Amino acid sequence: MTRYPALSPLHPAIPAADGLILRGHLVYPHGRVGTRYPLAVMAHQYPATRDSFAPFCADLHALGIATLAFDMRGQGESIWTSSGAHVAPSPAEPNMDAFGAAFVASASTVGFSHIADDIVRIAAWGLFQNYIDPTRLMLVGASVGGTGVLLAAPRVKDALRAVITFGAAGAGVHSPDAMDHIRANCKALSTPMLLMSSEKDPFDGANNIRTWSKGLKHVGTKIISGREHAMAIYYEVRPEVLAFVRKTVAPAAHSRPRPASGKGRGR
């Protein structure tokens, strides 16, 4: 079989609606050169960075899926505006009261109400890149990134093939009625979804996904024992996650090694 040079990762700088520069990392599947790859856009939890998705990214690359994980506003490298750095406050002490205070302060300081729109802009950039299939998008979110992707989903519905969330929470920082909007989005879309949480998630993740998925056959849930939050549950739910990805998004095994055509979408 002919071997081709690997595709290099890309490091975009994408302006948000309020001028903040969003930074991310587009990585193509390792050692697999094909004409078009599905794309996973990944929004992380607070406080963290895009690298919190590293184990899942490695699994997706092995399945032939490109990943575009980005630093959420005010975190990691997504802190710069024309007026200087805007950094999300982090907990001043290792307790839940300090965490809650910092989270609420971050919402106003760096504008968490823009998160859903940020996700749409990141997805739009990714879908126009070379060797990306613009009809096979998956949105992935953890905690506040999870509520973000559920709010963003209708705006990318033509390309959307799947949605995965880990401990989706913090809906109120997006808008006062975000919980209702998420439920409405889950009902309106027919896109397969897999929403997961621990039973005693400290941010009510289990009850959130029960509310959003109730009566909806296309919205699956996985609730595990314990109280771990967001990507801390990944290894426990990994078998179900990868089975879901194979069913909804991953290319057929025989198609992954196809040589690149050399035709891209980027300019």
C-alpha cells in the first residue's frame, strides 16, 4: 500500500462575536490518509483546557475521526482580546464554595453566555478545512461545555451526526432559560445523542440528562455510580461511548486507509 506523508495539526485563531480570540487544535487521524474525515468539535469543562480531552481524542483518532478541541473562553490560550488578556477566575481555595464563586464570576468576567456561539464558530472553521467531511460533524462537551454543545446543536444541524456530553451542567450561565432551550433542542432534533453523568454528580448532571432525554428515543443516557464529574467519568463509560461513535460517526473500517485525493476545501 502506498504511504503518504501525515497531515500536520492546525492551530487556529478564531475571533468570537465579542472579539475574544479562540484557540484550538485540529488533529487528523494518525497514519490514516483519506479523502474526508468526520470531525469532532470538543468543548471542555471549567476550569480546564482542551487537553482534558486527550484520552478521548486518541480513541477518536484510532477510529479515523479528526478532532478539534479548543480552549474555552478565558481558559488556556483563549484569553486574548484587543484590550489585553481576559482570564476566567479560578477557585481561590480547594472547596466547593470557592469553586462556585469562581465559576459564577467567570460567567460575567469572560462572557460564558457566548459559549454556544463560540462552538458554532469553531465548528464552521473546522468544517471548511482540507480533508474534513463537511457532512459528518460530532459535538462533544463536558460540564458547561456540554450544555454549550446542546445549545449550539440546532445551528449546525445540517452537518451534525451525533452529540456526546459528559456531566453537562451549568446551564444558567448561558442564559436564564437555557435548561428549557436544551430540552426544546433535544426534542426538535433527530440527531442521535449520548448524555452521560455520575449519579451523584455535584452539579446535578444526572438529573439534567433525565430531564432533557425524557421520552426521546434518539437521546440515550448513561448514568454511573459515584460522584465524579465531566471527563472524570470517561474511562468508566468508554465502552459505551466508542460503540456509539462507531455506530453514528466513524467511517467504515475499509474506507479509512484510502489515499488522499489532494483536493481540499481550505484556501
